[in-house]
Amino acid sequence: MTNLYLVRHAHSIYTPDEMGRPLSKKGLLDAKRITNLFENEDIHIAISSPYKRAFQTIEGVAHHFNLDIQIEFELRERKLSSCPIDDFETAITKVWEDPSFSLKGGESNEIAQQRGLACIFKILEKHKGKNIVIGTHGNIMVLIMNYFDVRYDFNFWKNLQMPDIYKLSFEDNNFKSISRVLINEFL
């Protein structure tokens, strides 16, 4: 079995610098709790989006297992638009209602999902039989999960926690299951 632990990043401090946005004090504390959660697992590989908040969320896990974090640019958050968005709720609802729709300079659900899946399938091919922790983001994570099970949709995304962890299990490259890793007792 290959197990992918998709870790939605912990709470971050908002800045316009999408790549460099760091975890907040609460986010850093939650990242330590995630490290504690994985202490008794057997993690072989650590992979992250290039965004600082995703990297910081799994950094302690990687350190605990003496792993370098591999950066996968394709696991970055979906780009909603290249222009400032006045009404985020309306914009995000629209892209989820119409999977092929994109705002100016942004990615549609279809495009973002294809990007994320290409990366996931590459990881599965390269790391068969491994347990892999992956630092990523809510929208791209749910779009990836939605490919395997349509129950992971817009309403599901709206209820994600920050952080949140979902385990995707594969036998060879065949999808088997998705399960939530319960972290509430740690947060």
C-alpha cells in the first residue's frame, strides 16, 4: 500500500505575498501538534507545496523522521484570479459551480485538478509502497480528493479545518480509500 497524507496547512498570517505567507502563532502550535500526531507513524517521504505555510506545517514531521522536504510546485494552491477579488465568496462559488469556468488569469477547477492529479500520479509512481506526508492547501486538496470520490465537493471544502489531514490509500496505483486522520484531540 502507498499512503498519501494530505495535510492542509495550519492557520497563517494573511499577507499579499502568497508564496511567503507564514504560519500564525496558532498555526505554529498546530504544526507541532501535527508532528506529535505522526510520531508513531512510519513516514518515508515528505513533500510540500512551495508555499511557506504548507512547508512550515509539515516541517516538524520531516525533521522527526530526518527527511528532506521535496518541493512540488504543482501542489500549490489553485490560483483563483490574477486580479484582486472584491467578493471572494461569490468568486469561489462560481468556480465550483462550473468546473470549466475561470476568472481572469485564474485556474478553473478542471485545470487545477488536472495539475494536482498529475503531481499525485507522479508521486505514486515514484514512491510505491511508501507513507508520504504532503503539505498542501484546501482547494487543491479537495479537488484532488474529488477526482477519487465526488463526495469531496464545495460544501466539503467549506467545512475543512485548518489544519486538516486526509489519508489516501492506494494499492499499486489503484485508489482504495480516503479517510480523515482525526487531529481534533491534538488541536
